[in-house]
Amino acid sequence: MNRSSCLVICLTLAALLPAPARAMDGALFQQLEARVDDEHLSDAKLTLLKTAASTNTFTCAQVARLVEQFSFGEDKLEALSALKDRIEDPENKRKLVTLFSFDDEKAKAKALLAHIQKAAPAAPSAAPAATDSASTRVSAATRGSSTGEMTPLLVNQVGAWPDADVRTLAAALQKEDFTDGRMNVLQTAISSRPEGFTSAQLQQLVPSLTFSDDMVQAVKMMDEHILGMTSREVRGVLGTYAFNDDKLKVLRVLKDAITDAENKFIILDEFTFGAQKEEAREILETSKPRSPVYGTIRSKRAIFVVDVSGSMEARFTTNRGESLTRLQFVQRELQSVLKEQLPEDAKFNLVVFSTRVRTWKPRLVAATPRSVQEAVQYVGALQQGGGTNIHGALEKAFADSEVDAVYFLTDGMPTDGKKKAHAEILEDVAAWNARREVVVNTVAFLMGSFNSDNKPRSRELMLQLAKATGGVYRAIE
């Protein structure tokens, strides 16, 4: 067996092993503990705990500190019940029983903890960085240390609307006197171009609308074009609304735009009363973290097309200090999307390309737990090498008559295949799509650098491909 085969087997075996749990970061835990302490009512405390527990794991020592925030035994039992399945060191669970004073409470606590298993961790989150200067990006990357929130993994979205165009759009919205006029202006602007909006741009556009119902409608309209938002940025948008009912309406839209799910419990700060906090918690419970690379997957007939050419070995360092290749980063994001984003009744497939084009399955398959796990393993075993056959990859994706959405990611220019000229590739896509309405969402993934990179040309091809098919365009550097 050669070295390459051994590596593939090891990667596949690693994908089958349970991932190690990752207990809540110390600073983030202190923020949660302080918020629970600030709440006077047990119901509000429980709401916070349930929200945090949906996307974080805890040590027994942390669980003990949170349970001790409750005064009465029954409330402590409810808190323990909310946290018991998110414990990463169940071997230490006995100490939790000692938190209770009476024998009947101890017995109930033992029963709750009797069969708990080591908690599975949430996937690490990534969030889009602002499209401004490097110094601002560093500030955004490190701000978690001052707020006590877990620092999101940041990427630099360079494919957003230019800020000047956003200011022009905001001014155009303000000129309109009636809702229909404002919504028509916004809809026309969104449908005319494939770029997305940063959270800062969203916060600039929303106040341009006079009435809260218009604001809610606008956020719904922009949803798929929102590149991603941290929990703190979602709070910023909610803060532009005066009434809690409107905040809840907007949260229902923005819940799937959140990129740092581990911090989402801070969003509850925007709601004053316990019942509204609980409603916000229920909304957040159903959120699916948005990938800054792939967005939120709405399609139920999707193909993910991934470039594995040699340039995907280009390496970069994230704001968290991780050294990754382009392919490693994309593998992690795509695996997360497959596990967390696919609708239950979706069908999907994978196409990978370099010089040669390969499909994971002959046709779309149902997104069952088994097929998703198999796809995750397949993605984890991908290796880079070869040229960039963009035409062949697109042709293969369009060959499946069931497909209604393609998620196409590349880091390069076409160097292989029957056609390499941008115009010819776009002409063939138009021909393949003439009697169909397949949307191609594109990603120019350009983190790091490679000696053959031509980033402006790569961005331009992905921009034009998304524009020609009504897709959303992302460019990440």
C-alpha cells in the first residue's frame, strides 16, 4: 500500500471517530454566568441556559456553577436537565449530585445523570470580516477578548456591494414616499446584481426605511444576500427596532444568518421581558449557522462543485492562528454545511474537479443521515493537484436534470478542459440553462496566495457566472 492510499484511509477513519468535545471558552462562560446572575426570575435564567446549551458544551464544574445560580431545588433540577446532555466530562458527574440538599432531589439528579454520554461539540464557526482596512480586521478579530465572547473565525469578504453603492441605494429608499415604491427600489437593486451585503451595510440600509413593517420586509428581501452576521451584529440590527414584536419578526429572518452560534445567547439581551426572551430562545433554537463560504442552503436539489486543483494547496493563517490550506478550510466549511444546512427532504451531490472532473454519486441522492455522513467522509479525503477544468465541472453539474442550484467554488482561472475563454464558458452555461432555471451561486475562494493566482480575473468570472444565472456571488480573500 502506497503512502497516498494510507493517508486517504487515515483521513476516512478519522472522520468516523467521534470529534472531541470543546467546552465553553472561559471568557465566554463568564459572560454567560454573569448574565444568568443578572436575571431575577428562574424562567429567564433557564432561557439563557437553554440557548447557550444548544451550541456549546460544558465541563461538570461549569454546570455546577450555573446550577448554583438557582435558589430552589426544583429550579436547580430544571437547570441540570437543560445542561445534562451538553457535558463533556460525564465521568465527573457525581459532584453534581452534591449540589442538592434533600434526598429526593439527589435521587432525581442521579436519575437525570444516569445515562448521559460525552457531549458532541458544535462545529467551529466562521464569520465574515468587514471589507475595510487590515487594521480594522485585526480589531474585529480580537474584540472577543474584551467582550467575553468567543472570537469568531473571520474571513474577508471582498465581493460585497461597494459602500458607495449602498449609500446611493439608501438615499434612493429615503426618497420614496410609499412602501410599494421603497420595496420596488430595493427589489430591483437586489435582483440586478449578485453581490451580497455585509452586516454593516444592512445596518445602514434598514434605518433608511421609515416604518418597522417596511424594515422587516426589507430584511426578508435581502436575506439570501446577507453574507453573514455575528451574534453581536445581529443585536445591532435588532437595536434599530423600537418594539420587541418587530425585533422578534426580524430575528426569525436573521437567525440563519448568524455565523458564531456559540455566542447567540447574547442576542437575548435585546429582549426585556421573560416571555419575549423565551420566544427569542425558541427562534434561535431552530437556527442553522450561515457559512460565510456557502451561505444558507435553500435549495432541495443542489450540487456542490469544488475545485481541488494544485493551487488549493496555498496556505494562510486565520485570525485564530490556525495554519490551513485553501482546501482544508473549504473541506471544513463544506462538511459543516452538509451536516447542518441541508433541508431534511433535500437531494444533493458533489462534483470535484482539477484537470479531471469526478462526481461523488451518479445522480442526486437523498440527504439521509447515512448519505450525509458518507459525503462528509468523501470531502475529508479530498486532495489537491492538477489543473482547473471549470468548463468540464459546470458541464457535469448541468448534466443532472434534477438540479436546481449549483454551489460552485474555485480559486483559479480555467487552465484545462474543452473551453477556457470566459466568454465561451458563459455562452455554454446560457445554452445549458436555456430551458431551465438553474441558479449558480459562486465562490471565488482566494485566501492566501499561489504563484499562478490571477485574483481579479477569478473574481470576474465568478461574478459574471452568478449574475447570468441569478445566483449569489461571494469572493473571499
